[in-house]
Amino acid sequence: MKQIAIISGKGGTGKTTITAALAGLIKNKVVVDCDVDAADLHLILNPKIQEKHDFVASKVASINLEKCKKCGKCREVCRFDAISKGPKIDPVSCEGCGVCFRVCPNGAIDFEEKISGQYFVSDTRFGPLVHAKLGIAEENSGRLVSLIRKKAREISSDYILIDGSPGIGCPVIASITGADLVLVVTEPTLSGLHDLERVIQLTGHFKIKTVVCVNKYDINMENTEKIESFCKSKSIEVISRLPYDKLVNKAMINEKTVIEYDQEALISREISKMWSVIQ
């Protein structure tokens, strides 16, 4: 089983568009959308949910007012200021550390599991998709990414295709850990180059083989050359230059990959060539 992670240093580079197109090319694979904070691969793949599971990331405290004697010890020990007079616990401020639960002399504090999101196993026209939705303002996105990647490995396949989060934070680290190859999608802008440098440093730290695709390379040839020069200095191969094409927007509107929409288009042929290099 070969695991290929597609990531980007910033949002909007075309990472998910390319992932969806590759999903249509790769045989016998599982696709994993690891951008759990803002998943959008489902917008193209139209999944039919087969399994739905709750994601429990932490616990949260609550007060049983019938048992509470209002001694105030819970307020004294809460370093997150989550407990106000009453007493009353703010579930948003509560970090689930459990100190109040342990010090309450009357057993008036309950410490219950908190559902922070859901994850799904779905069918698509390209095969299985494992994806998730983290709740608003919830944390532990890296833990959720690790969970859905584990779920994907339980499904028999030759490839796992991972659509990672943008950036270099915990969900990205969870997306690439253990991958056989990382494909970084960048764009020829100064921010694209800056964030590419950070991503390359990250994959280098974990010693994961990394290749680069410059998307919309023709909107700024000067910056494209800077990106290629940087990659050469780091012994990173630029395996594809994808042109800017309005076809991409038309395909997205029709909920199709660019290859489905027009397989003879230059960008479609270039993505097919890119797959022949990385498979």
C-alpha cells in the first residue's frame, strides 16, 4: 500500500482540484480528505455516506447543582477561568483538564465526553472516500486526521491518496507522517514561494520524499523560475507545470474533475503525465 499526500503551504493553490483529478486516474485506492477544518473534496466527488462516527476529542466539566454546596474550590483551581459565580462552567473556556472534578469534595462535578465532530466512510464514483467534519472552534484536528488515516488503512487498496491541509501545523504533520511521497502544490506568487519553503523544511525534517507541482505557472514566469531555482537548490524535483485554465472553474461548477470535463485539455494531459511520474 503506497501513501501519497498532496499538500500546500497556503490555501487556494489548487491542491484539492489536483487531488480530485488524480482520484479519477488511480485504480484501487482510498481517498482521504485530511483538511478536516474546511473539507471540500466532497463537493467534487459527491460521496454517499456509508458509515458515520462521532469524534470524541476531549471531556468537558459540568456542575450538578443538586450536589453543589457552593464552596468555591472549583473556581480556585481552574486556571482557565472557565468557572464563574453560581457556580457555572463555560463549556467553551473549559479545557477538560479535570482538576475541578478531582478537588470537588461533594462529587458535584461531572466529567463527560465531548463530541467534537464526525468522520465518515463514503462511496464515490472513484471508490471509497474517508472524510471528516470538525466542529466549529474545536481543537484536536491533528488527532482527527490521524484517526481517519487509520480508518483508510483498514480498507484494502493499493494506494491511499491524501488531500492534506494547507500550512505546516498539526493537521499537516498528521497528514504526511508515514507517507511514501509528498506532492507539494504551489503557485508562482511571493506568498506561494515563501510557504513552499516552509513546507519543504517540514517534509525534510521528517525525511519524506517530496516533489513539487507549480500550478498556474504561466501567470508569473519570473516567480515560477524562482520556485524552480529554490527546488533545485534543495534537490527537490519539480515534476509538473500546470497552466492557468478557465476550464478548472467550469469543471468545478459542474461537480467534475478537469479530466472528466475535458480529458483532451492541456491541463488534463499534464495531470495525467504527472501521475505517470509519481505512481
